Amino acid sequence: MSLFKKVAEFASSPQGKKVIDQAKKYASDPKNKEKIEQVKNKLLGGKGGKTP
């Protein structure tokens, strides 16, 4: 079974739906949005990141 199929099955299960709902609540909090943005910028090289 492929990883994508496993993830899709989990996401459609009751437990998966609960985890997705918790993630949405976490992501909608303004404090957490800033944390997510900081991590994203760090991973992607920040604003005005490196260009090849």
C-alpha cells in the first residue's frame, strides 16, 4: 500500500478527522500563525531568500 493511500485512509477515518480539526484550530490562532510563518520562512530561506 502506498504512503499516499495510507495517509488518505487515515484522513478519512474518525481519528484522522479529529487530528485535522485540531490542526485547523491550532493554525487559526494568531500566535500560532506567526510561529508557522517563522518556521516556513526558515525552511524556505526567509523573505527574499537565496536565489540560484
